[in-house]
Amino acid sequence: MNYQIKKPNELTDHETGFILNLWEVQEWSEMTPSDFRRSFKDSEFHLLLGSEGEILSVIRLNFDFVLKISGKQYSFAEAVGLVSAQEKKGYGSHLVRSFTENIIQRNLETIGFCFTDLRPFYHLCDIEILEDKAKAILENDETGWISSEDDDILIFNTSGETKELLRQLGPENNAYLITKE
């Protein structure tokens, strides 16, 4: 197995299609390779490749992620879209370990999110989980501010100060997802 990092413009058309297929997001199913590269221009893709260069597992690192907490903006790299081509083969946990090692070496403040049922997987990967803190992150939609769908915040790499700030999130202390216009 081989761990690689690619920017969107370094992915082949086949790879972009394969990743979209793995993600199974209905709204993205008709996305062309150029749409993919444009949509994820502020990202990099961490890949676990097999002996034939096939994608075994992928995780996207989104560099366009900003939270406003207590009136101050904090930029993070967001780990998102972890999926494996086959379940129960260890590809996901192998990729998470390589990914985490890479972002620690690069000293990137990186968080992610998960649902409650994925806690055992992330515990297995030695990722710190701030349980039930993601609901305190509010996103703006057409109707106003709504809670995140996720349950937990995953700490891949942050300073102690940032971790404490996230740990203090709750119903009376929300974070707001800032999106670019």
C-alpha cells in the first residue's frame, strides 16, 4: 500500500470519477472532472493506493473552513469525506494513521466531524473525540442558523488552546461556520 497526497489538478479524470462514486453524494453524481477540480480547489486529497495504483481509501483535506467562536475567527483544515473502496479491510484506519502523521509533521490545525456510530472507528485510530460538541456548530442556510448534522468533533491536530476552545462549545456557546460569498 502506498500513501499519496494530490491536489485536485493532479488527480486523473478516472480518479475524480472514482472518488465521486465512493462518496455517493447524489448532487455530485453528474459532476465532471473540471467541475470536481473547481469545486474542491481549496483541498488536497490523501489517498491510500493499492499495488496497481488503485484507490483503496481517500480523505479530503478542506483548507476553506473557518469557525467564528466568541466573535473571533479560527481557520482550520477540515478532514472530510473519508471512505474506503472496501469495508473491513483496514484501509480506512491505515489511511487515517498516515494522514494524521502527515498533518502533525506539517503542524496543520486539523479537525473533522463524525456521527456517534463512528466513534469506535476513530477510537481504534487513536483520534481524540470531543463528544457531542459538533451540534454547537451552527451553519447558515436559507432559513437561518441550524445545528450541524454531525455529533462529534475529531481532533486530528490542534494546539491545546484550540482544543480547549472547542471543548467549551455548547448550547450557550456556539461556533458559527463562516462561508465565503
